[in-house]
Amino acid sequence: MDRQTELTLIDELLALKETRSAFLDNAVSRNSVDHYLSIERFQAEQEKLFQRCPNAAAHVSELPEKGSFLRCEVGGLPVLITRDKSGGVNAFLNVCRHRGTRLVDEASGCKQRFSCPYHAWTYSSGGDLIAAPHLQEGFPGIDVKEFGLRRLNCIERFGFIWVWSQESDVEHIADWFDGVASDLDALEIATMKIAAEDTPVRDANWKLLVEGGIEAYHFRVAHRKTIGPHFEDNLSTYRMFNAHMRSVLPRTSMRTLTEAGREAWRLRDHANVLYTLFPSSQLLVMQDHIVWVRTEPLSPSQTRLRLATLAPTIGPDAQDKDDAHWRQNHQITMMTLDEDFTIGESIQANCGSGANATMVFGRFEGALGRFNDAVESALTAP
């Protein structure tokens, strides 16, 4: 973010602390419990959010050279991401065009062509069908151009490979990141590396897991034995950038800042900054590293998460801190997030009990209401 925004956010948080006030929305909001249970809604979210909106599917360091590839899922679709001979990135459905078997079984690697394990139809890293046994004899007159891999939209930006389906209303990627692009550029994520990661599956709806990180109301209670004492009680701010959100959660050290040292104020030194990049990624920006949380819904009540600690490869932090330092930080983060995820599982288990028809979000939990508004808008958009 730019310097003026950084100082404005610090001033805002210090003022709230001084007046003993939370960051308040105008009204209480609600969200139907059925939104966390409905299979019809889950399927609509997969199609209209996770398949049609850009998803950060991979970090650029995972495709470091020409021929690099990895497979993943985006919105329940099997996806193959490649870096072709020209160095460009591509995303395809990981499905052979002959009989539909999975083309690539390896999680990742490096090669320029992919041969189907069923009948050896072979494709280039650019998705073209380049060979098949007995092709002319068995398929006379076939136009091989029609049998290239099904291509998905794919771009490389902000240190990630973004993937979304061809049937998308997102015509201009710049518009999608309007308002938050400069913040993401400033993070220089492309210069970072994945220092540690975990991929847990939690028994909770994906929205519950997102909601658990965008308010500070629970910090002093749910995290009382871990990070709670280091953060202000029920104090945070947020801003929306279309469907994306930037949340700021100040640590207790922010209260020590004095006007005399204003030129040296640095938000990351005294707060966690959380970017919720709709629909599937969150970036938890801390003092010397970033944690990337990727959300992959599996069912209305189950979600796979990818939690990757991104460490700098240039600058003083890269020189002074070794891999053990980043792994230790990753474990601390996992311990804290697991506390949130366990509560999310408890909420999910009780959603069908009939105790509550709606979730109630207080005025200092306004970020949750706005996040669910973004979900609703995406689902109802023409």
C-alpha cells in the first residue's frame, strides 16, 4: 500500500484505541444457516464463484522453468498448469480428449509433453495434440486442432498463477483487482518462496473458515493461550475493494507509537494485514513473511485448505533468517489457525440442530456481513 494509506490506517486504529471504540458498521447483519448446509448453494458457489472468478491456483515459484507443470483443482475441476517452451503459463482441464481419463497423475514435475496412460494420446505443454497411436488408421480425417486440451483462462500476476473457467464474465483482469492491485504489487510476492506448507481437510463450510479470520471479536477468548494477549481486544478495521477485502488487526505494540517517531511507523510491525482475495485466497501479511491460505470447497461441510508460508528470497530478512526460522513461524501460524478451524468445525456440526436460523454478525463484525454480501452478489449476478 502507499505511504499515506499506511499512516491513515495507523491513525485510525490509534484513534479507536484512544476512544475505546470498536470499528462499527451501521447495523447488525444476518446470514442464513442454510447457506452453510445447502448442496444446491454449494454447487452454485462452485460454478459461479470458484470456476468463474480468478483463483490463485499456484505460486510462481512452483513453475520455475520452461516445462514445469503441476496439477490442482479449481472449483471442483481437474486442472493442469504448465509453463510452455516460450515461458508462458497455461491452464487446461487435466482430461484426455479421447476417452476422458486423467491425463497427468503426478502432482508436479518438469516435461514438455504429456502422454495419456490409457491410449498414449500425447499433448504438448501448450496443450496441442501432437501424437496418437494409429491415429490416421483409426480416426481418418480427424482434425487434431479440435482435440487439443480444453483451455482455461490463466494469467501470471502478483506472484501467483490465476485460473478461471472460459465461461467467465471477467473480461479484464485489471478490473477484477481494481483498488487492491497496488497493495499486491507492493508485497513483491513473486520474489518469495514457499518455505513450509500444510494441506489439511476440515469439516466445515468454506465460508465459516474465511469468516473466522476477518474479525477480532474472538481473539481474547478463542486465542487466549496463544496470540490473544498480543492483540488488542475487539479492535480491527476493514475496507472493501469490490469483492475483495483488506482487514487490519492491530497488535498491542501499536499503542507504543509516538508522534515523534511517525516517519518510522510501519504498519506490518504492529499489525497483521489480511487480504481476502475473493473467492478463494487470503494473504496474511506479517512483519517479515506472508501466509497464503487457499480455500478449496469439497462439499457443503468439508473444505481442503492450503496454508503456505511465503518467505523472502531477497533483502535483510532473507539473509538473516534460515529455513528453520520460517518453519517455526509456520508452526506458530498453524497452531493459531487450527484454533479457528476447530471452532469452525464446531459451528458446522451445529448448523443443522435448529438452534439458529441465522448467523448474527454484530456491528464490530461487519466484515462478515460484507463478505457474505459479496458471495450473494456473485451468485445472483446475471
